[in-house]
Amino acid sequence: MIEILGWISTTMILLGAFVNAKGFYKYAMIIWIIGDIGWITYDIYIHNISHMFLSLVIIGINSFGIYRIWKQSLQNNKSDKELKN
């Protein structure tokens, strides 16, 4: 069962890379977070602390990226409203 989790996590990471290449950055980051949560679970099970730490850092980076996209979207919406007035 744990090997299946590893393959599912790998598939999610690869899917995230494909989605990112298509230009859907926010969705790619969400998919990568899901994949990395799977890797963290896998790493805890097999006691691979260094890779678990890497996955945690990547989740943090992706979360920051999602925040920046959200913040930029808010600023763009504000600019659009100001231009209309």
C-alpha cells in the first residue's frame, strides 16, 4: 500500500509540472502541495526525514506562490475598478 502512495505522489508532482507548463500556475502549486503531502506521509512511514523536510519546504514555497498570485489578483481588480471610475 505504501508503494502505491509513492507512485500517486509522483504522478501528482508530474501532473503539477505539466499544468505549470500550460500556464496554470496556481493550480500547479495546489497539485504540487497535494503531491508533497503524499510524500510527507510516505516519508514518515519509511523514516526519510531529509525528503520529508524538502517536501515541507516545497509546500511553504508553493503556499507563498499562491499567496502572491492571490495578492496580485486583488491589486489587478483594484486597478481595474479605478480605471472604470
